[in-house]
Amino acid sequence: MKNIKFNRGLLGTLAALVIGPIAVQAAHACTRAVYIGPQDTIITVRSMDWFADIGTNLWAFPRGLQRDGAAGAKTIRWTSKYGSVVAAGFDAGTADGMNEKGLVANLLYLTESEYVKATNADKRLPLSISAWAQYVLDNYATVAEAVEDLRKEPFYVVPTMTPDGKPGQLHLSISDSTGDSAIFQYIGGKLNIHHGRQFQVMTNSPIYDQQLALNEYWKEIGGTTMLPGTNRAADRFVRASFYIKAIPQTANNTEAVASAFSVIRNVSVPLGFSTPGQPNISSTIWRTVADQKNKRYFFESARSPNVFWVNLTDLDFAAGKPTKKLTLTNGTTFAGNTAGQFQPAEPFKFLPAEVK
């Protein structure tokens, strides 16, 4: 048996973060990870975990759409530079997606989020949290470009209740076709950004700095010796961090996508599972796999027998082309490349946020 040596400092961190504030760990259980393989094989995976169906449909948005941030009369406004395919929540906000340049955005729950308390003198413009991911997909081709601009804070995010009555407390991860990543969190009313290829994994609570500390503890143990196995965010962070690096790194697209799928399935929560007294420990209702090299967006519902995908290269994102929708909420089962099955539709309206 392998002799495991425990670092006392890391044990102290573990005790403080895991044994202590158990209630903090009761967060909506989404997970995101980035697979970095040879020959520019970059794949971002995520799970969407929620206590109920969020009425997800897929949308294809062209370039040139006139947008506003749904946060009052002074909200930020923009014109989309890039086309994108997104998974919407309640047809009221972008939860996940990839644009035509291979930039991926994922919104996950973060209980500890504390957003900006703006004053009348604030020069930043408000943006509803429902439009946060879409703003990034519409405006940037790379993570570096996004980070450079968003550090200047042209807007501040305004939270709002979800259509099913839960606080909209979220953080944002982005990745691009080079494997670069960034994590955006509002902590204590300020925007925190972690930028670099090393930030491959994001889950939920605790805040990102503390998750990184927890992961350092488990690195000393070694993933082949023991891994934490619960559905809590810190445990999923550790498992995803270990497996996304431990699986074979290959340029074979079929093998790479299959391996990436296996990681996100490993950190998913069984359908129907709930924790008594903690309704926000939730089942995985769908998963996405974004192949950023080949511009292919896979979607897997927990209630569907099939995985299907969208080849973004088969969609026409030219300005003036219609927005299109692939309706999943009517029970239709899809398989294979569904790019040709999107139908013209009016763009959904972002869930508005109240600016106080």
C-alpha cells in the first residue's frame, strides 16, 4: 500500500474549508473542465445541475444582432461581432455556448457571489446576469482579448431571481481554441479574474482561491490512491481536475471527445438524487461538450437516449441571417449533426434585472 504523507498546513486548510462551513458547500452542482490535447485538440465540457427542468433549447445567433443588457434605461448595448450556438435557460438567458471562433462560455452557480453596489457616479453600465455569457460570446474571439477588455469593467453585472424563484448567483468561465481559460467571480462586490491555461476546472462553492487550495491537498495524496466521491462542489472539483489531466491526451478526435465526455459524466449527479433539507444539491439534467478545434457543440440530456451535436461550420452566421432555434422542450429526440434542423425564430429576451 502506498504510504500517504499529509501536509499539516493543507490539512488545516481542508479542515477549515471542508469540515467547517458545511452549509456553504450546499451549492448548485454544475462542473466545467477543459481538455488540452496535442495538435490543438481543445475540448470544454460542462454539466448543468438543477433541482428542476429549466426548459433548455438551443439557439443559433448570427452576427450583427442589436443587443441590450436588460438592466434598465442605462443598460449596456452592443452589436454582436460573432455568431454563436447557445443553450438557454428558460429561454430567458444564455447558460452555456460556443461562438464561431471557438470561444466557450459557461455560467455556473456560486452561492458566495456578491455583486457591485453601484452609485449614481458609477461610469460602468449595468448588465443583467442573464446576458453575461452572451455578451462575451458576441464580442470576443479569444480569452486574452476578453480578459483585457473586461478588466476595464465596461459594465457591472446585476443579479436577478431565476424564473423558478432562486437567487441568480453565478460565476462565469471562458475558454478558447488555444486552451486558454479565465474565471470571473464577483466577491465582496468586486470582480475577481483568474486567467491562464492552468485554470482548467470550475465548480461551485467555495470561492475559486479556496478551491485551488483544496485541490493542492488532494494532489499530495494522488488521484490513483484516493479521490473524494461525494456530489459536493469541492469533491467534484478534485475529481475533474485529476481526470481531465490523467486521461490519454490524444489528437484522435473521436477518442478525445469520448474521454472528455467520460470526465463530465464521472462528476455528474444521478438523475432524481436529492439531499434532504438541501434542495439545491441537484441532479445533472444535461451536459455539453464543445470541440473547439472542429467547432462542434455536443449536447446530452439526462432524459434522452442520444447524444447529438451541432457543426457550427454548417450554420450561416452572416449578419442579416435569421436567428434559429432547435426546440428540445417538445420531446423531440435528436441524433447526429442537427445544424440543418434549426428553425427561424425571434431571439429570446434576456431576463431583466432591476437596477436600484
